[in-house]
Amino acid sequence: MKRLSLLLVLQLISFSIFSQSNIFGTVTDTKGEPLIGANVQLKNTLKGTYTSLDGKFSIKYIKNRKYTIVISYMGYKNLSEEINLEKDLTLSFKLKRSNVMSDEIMISSTRAGQKVPATYSNINKKSIGENNLGQDIPYLLSLSPSVVTSSDAGAGIGYTNIRIRGTDANRINVTINGIPYNDPESHGVFWVNLPDLASSINNVQIQRGVGTSTNGAGAFGATINMQTLSLEKDAYAEINNSVGSFQTWKSNVRVGSGLINNKFTFDARLSKIESQGFIDRSASDLKSFFISGGYYNEHDIVKLNISSGKEITGQAWNGVPKCKLENNSAGMAQLVYDDGWSDAEKDNLFNSNSRTFNRYIYDNQTDNYQQDHYQLFYSHEINNFLNINTALHYTKGYGYYESYKYNKEFSKFGLSNAIINTDTITSSDFIYRKLMDNDFYGITYSMNYKLEKINASIGGAYNIYEGDHFGNVIWAQNSINNFEKDHEYYRNKGTKKDFNIYAKMNYFVNNKLNIYGDVQFRNIEYTIDGIDDDFRNLDQNHKFDFINPKAGIYYTINDKQNAYFSFGIANREPNRHNYTDADTTTLMPTNETLNDFEFGYTFNTTRAVFNLNLYYMDYKDQLVLTGDINDVGSAIMANVDKSYRTGVELSAGLKFTDNLRWDLNTTLSKNKIKNFTQYVDNWDNWKTKEQDISNLGETDLAFSPNIIANSLITYNIKNLSVKFISNYVGKQYIDNTASDERKLDAYFINNIKIDYGFKTKLIKNINLSLMVNNIFNCEYETNAWVYQYTFEGERRALDGYFPQAGINFLAGLTLKF
């Protein structure tokens, strides 16, 4: 019996081996010149490769059956061919030049391309569109490795946030078509300012770690590069509508002319998104449009993009106090006493739902902002090996947030006391606005060279930002002619000039090994003039010169395996708040430095792809919250000498059958400050600003879970697609003390997505979608803040946690003509 079993096993192995074959081939242009780095893919499999220095490729050990082989190369027409694999095949492909240039040329210099030793993920238009039912971009990228998302309103619409490897959005470099999107002063990324941008995105590349050189504020842990709509050769029209929980409604219309006379194209989108939000009074009213016009020929592209977003959102920035989440009546009473809440705020605290509570009860406690983007691109292909690209851009932003403050002194707003009869009134309730009026403009440029063994780029940017910050009091309850309407109580201006230039080269030593080098020089000059909202003088000027080098090697082990190693240095200047909040009586914050080491390994077959990445990110002078305060008692961020992030990222794609696929990734990490000192305000000695100081040694970096895992199981049958989506995020500390008293609990969330598509004689495609989020109705929080203090001899805290919605749904209908 044992011999029979062994014989059967040997027969199965033999059958498996002899039912596999190899594909060998060459890709050239019509003149027979080899095309180096052409992409070769077997359609609907996980198997693919690139051509070598002589234009040759091989795909080995493939199951014998029919395939569609797809060849693509920038500037050439894609070629696809049906093959029936019964034995080893040797193929030859000749690609024809495209009669129009590819839009990819405009952004290629800021992307990690083929065989570049960098850690990155590419997300295509199809993947983005399938999940785009109204939630913002962070949620559409949430299945990428090491990503954690959060929503102030609790449902993914309005103010949303993304972290990558624990790195916050202020340190993630974001570009749209190679043009910086981060706010130049705060370094923040406000996705809400361009609602439904996802509907105009063609693809996204997320680089983790230092990554390759790009434009804008230096990447300090991750980069998100987005490309908007590329050329659509055929005319189209599309209507999208989705509805869901919390009175959510998204509607957009997209139209495009296709390529007119083989030269001109026009695309447009108009969008509106509304939602009441999961959190009380966190409604969003979002509008946007996108217009693009282009001229194409064989060697040139001229393209103009105009986009605008307008948002009105209810402020849900304060979160839910921990005592409220736990329905701790004694804790809530103490909070009201310590923090000086009004009677109306107290009633709201005790009588609201513990998971949807919002402290703000003023009807117009809203954020209002409009941002307009203008981008003009020109690309020219000098010859088959050299192209140049440039872009002019201008962004206009204007808006404010409006707040109600209870029982504040007139002097806090630069006002004299009110005199009523013979009584002097020193305080009042106020409504005020904090406003921003800013302009951001500049130029980006690049030149790309590709010949035989060398891929090289030179590029850079020069950008100027001018932003006015000011505040107006629009109402005071107890005012009697002691201020004019829209009284301005502070004003300051930030001006930032940012120049960078970079050079990159990928040298192919042979068909196995290539060496990559990349260096960027960046010059920043930042000036602030005027007074802050606490009347401190902000006049200051800062200059930085940074050199950011990167280097690495990429080794192709065989047609199934490759590996790489890279090292990069990034420097980041402090942002506006680091400067404006700094204690002027002590040292100002200095720049942060990151030394990033990355090692990656990939193994792929026709049915499976496995990726392993090891990283070590070593920080010098990272800016973190320590509890320290400035000369007027406001919290500041301070440089800590040594800190690090290290971990392993594992990802896999498994295609069990043509209908069933499983994609998953896991990040295991340690994120530490090597010697952390905590400062805690002592309210019992407030006049002296005395603080309690504790040396805590090595602690965990805040908001850096040790485990992040994602899973996507997809089953397709005919016109139906079913996806089961899972996301696990481990415990996160909400400050840098690594105390279990101040943490976000681990959570495990599961969603289901169902799509059904069909067509009629009049409509090319009708797609019905249903997304059910958090199907097990898990109660969890994804973000928080905390402020500790000593009062009446005991340690206390003010805090706010951000609960996310329980089970909720979004349903969509798409019509394509």
C-alpha cells in the first residue's frame, strides 16, 4: 500500500512537471531595435516580467493551457496575442510607435519604475473605481501594506487621515501629477479640500520609506504619487450615484470627447457629496469639479487641468472624552469642573450618545474652505531616448472655521471691557472666525534619458507659498459698542520659497544586476511676520539646505525571483506650528533626519506572488510631543535625539482558480524612542509654569501599532463579484509614554462588497454595487489626543477619542455610455 501511494505521488509530480512549459521571446521596434524594459504580462495571471538589455524575456514553468500575452512599452502601442501553450514557445514581437505620446511621461521622473530598488505599491484606476462609493482617498488606499486610516466624522467622509508605517500625514509627501499637494506651511494633507478626487485619478503609487526623489516637502516615511486622468481615445459619458447610512449621497457626472482628429481631447467631471456623519453635528457638504483639455501628437503633449473643491463640514475635531465613552459619571463631572464647561455643554455631555458625542453644540460650528488648482503641462519627446517635461501650477485657497466660545475675557480678543450702565463687564460669549487666504505657485521640470544600460532623470521644482492667517470676532453677547463688526484680533503671514533639483540613474550592469543612485538638493527659505492669536510676535526667518542621497541594488535571481537593497537619507524642516508654538526663550526646533534601510524579495508564479520587505528607519531629532510647553503655556513639539522604526512587511497574492483570488499583507514592527522625557503641567503651580518631569527610558512612538494586517478575498463568477475585506490594527498608544491608560485598543473590522454588472443596447455598462462596512458591528476608535496635568495633587487628563461607525452601508449605481 505504501509503495502504491508513493507511486501515485511520483506520478502526480511527474504529471505536474511535464504539464508545464516555458515561453521565450524578444520585443523590438519595427526596425528590429530591442526595447529594453518592456512589460510582458500573461493576462489574468500573476505572472509577468520585463525584457532584458537585448530585448529578450523568458517566463518559465507555466501550466500548459491557452493564455493572452500582453506587451506594453511607453510611447508604443500595446500588443496582445493569444497563445496555446503545449510545449516550449519562442516568440517575437514588434511594437509600433504610438501616434500620440503617453501621459505617463509627464510623471515618470517622480515614480519608482521597473527594477528600481524601492519599496512601493501601485494601485490602478480599476481598483480605485471599484471601491469609490463616496469615501475619501485614504479609505480607497486602506488595503495597502502598513496603512492605517481614520475619520473624524466616523464614516470616511469629511476630514480623513492616513498613516503609513506609523508616519503621520504631515510627513507623507503627496503629489498630483508630480505637483506638490501638501500644505507648504503645515505639511498637512487635507483630502476634504478636493472632494471626489478619486473619480479623476488614473493611478496611484505609494512608496514606503524615503523612496525616490520627488517634488515638494521631502518624503519622511512615505510618498503618495497620484496621476489624474490619462488619454481616453474613445468618447464616453458616465453617471455615478451612491447612497448610504447617515444620509450619505454621492453623485457625479463624467464626460470625455475621446481623441478628436487624433490630436485633441477634453474631459470633465462634476461631483457632489453629502453626509450627516456618524458623529453628532459632523455633516459634510462637498462639491468639486475637474476639467482637462489636451493636445497630443507623436512627440508633444500640451495639457491643462483645472479642478476645484469646496467643503462645508461640521467640526468633529474634539473627539469623545474617555469618561464619556465609558459612561463614567464621576469622570464627566470632574471634566466639567476642571475644563470649565458651560451648563449647555454639561447637559450635552451627560445626555448625548456615548459614541456619537460632539462637544460643539453651536449650529454653525463649521469648517469652510475652497481650493482651486490650475496645472499646465508640456512634454516633448526629442528622440526615442530623451524627453523633457515641464509644468506650471497655481493653487488658490480661501476659507475659515467658525467657533463659539463660552465666557471668554474680552482681552483674549484684543478688546476693551464692556461698560453697561456703571458695571464693567470683562467677559462674554463670543463667535469668531479663523481665516486663511493663501496662494501657491511654481514650476516643475524633468528630463528623462533611456538608452541601452542607463535610465536617467534630472528634475526639480521651484515653488512659492504666500499665506495670510487672521481672525475676526463676528459677535459678542455682552458687547456694547466696544468693538466693530468683524473685529480683526490677529494677523500674520507665512512666505515659503522651496527649490529642489535631483538626479537619478539606474545602471543595468547586466541582465541580472542593476545599480541605482539618486541625489536631491533642496533649499528652503521660510519667513513668518505678524502676531499670533495669543498676541505673541511671530517674526522669524529660517533657511535650510538639504542634501538627500539614495542608493541601491536590484538583482534578478531568475524569472521567478528578485531582490533589492536600498539606503536613503531624508531631511525635513519643522512645520509652521513647530515654529509658532516654540518657546522663544529656549532653542527653536531643528530639522529632522531619517536614515532608511530597505531590503526586499519577490517570488512569483502564474498563480501566486509573494513579497517580503525588511526596513529599519533610524531618526535623528524627530519632532514629537513630550508634554513640554512654551512661555505662554501651549504644548510644543520637541526634538528627541534618537528614535527608530523597524519591521517586516509581508504580502501575497494567491489565485486559486480563475474565479477565486486572495490578497493579503501583514506588517510586524517595533517603533521606539530610545530615551524619552515626559513633561506634565502642574496646575497647582500654574503661575510659575512648573512641570512634573519623568525620565521614562525607551518608549513606543505614538500611533504606531506593532501589527497591521489586511485581507481581500475576491470571487468572480460571470457578471458578479463578491469581496470579503478584513483589516486588523494592533494596539496603539496615543502619546509617547507607552502607558496602557492612554491607548487605542486593537480592532478587527470586516466588510463585504458585492458588484453586479451588465449591459444593454443603449448603455455600455450598468454596475450595481453594495458595500456593507463593519458587518460584525465592532465598537472601535482609530485616533485620539490627550493632555495630562496635575491638579489638586493628582494626575488627570483631558482627552478625545474618535469612534468609528458600527455596521453601515453604501450602495451605488454606475451607468457608462
